[in-house]
Amino acid sequence: QVQLVESGGGLVQPGGSLRLSCAASGSVFRSNVMGWYRQAPGKEREPLAYIGSSGSTNYRDSVKGRFTISRDNAKNTVYLQMNSLKPEDTAVYYCTALVGGMNYWGQGTQVTVSS
């Protein structure tokens, strides 16, 4: 059983910052790859960033240099620091964990970038 709970979303002005958190419990270990996706209205869910057990990271081109993924293995938590936010970043953001070859998902947290 894997549980993922996201938090930290909200309303922010263009150019602002937010930090999302994803608390993992159950069968999620520091060896698991974890990541963040987002889904805007009327669009498909898209991957944003992944982080491996060693801390290696991979980012979608559109968020490189603005978003940073990190993890605290002691707390079983993954973070997504988002800077220089744009209106097109508005979406529901989901945390995912790759466990046993399967992707598990949180319930999502809404991020709205608007003036």
C-alpha cells in the first residue's frame, strides 16, 4: 500500500514562488524514483521532474531553471520548489512514486498563477 499526500498549492501572482510537498507512506522507500506531474484543464497530464534514489534529477524543458525537485529521505518527503511562476503553470500538480514497476499517485494540489 502506497499513500502520497501533496500540499502547498494555492494562488500566486505571476513571478511568484510556491513550494509543493509530497509526503509518502506505506511501501515507499528511499530507493524509489519519485516525481511531479501536472494537468491543466483540457490537457493531458505531463511529467515535470523526477528524482532518483541518489538524488539525480531530470526536468521537463519548460520548467528547467525555474523548478527544483528535492527529497528528504528521513521524512519520506519530496518537494517541488517553483520559482518565476507563469499563468501557463496553472494546473493540478500530482506527486508520483514508482514502486514495483507501478506508478502511484497522490490526490493532487491546485496551483493557480494569476494577477
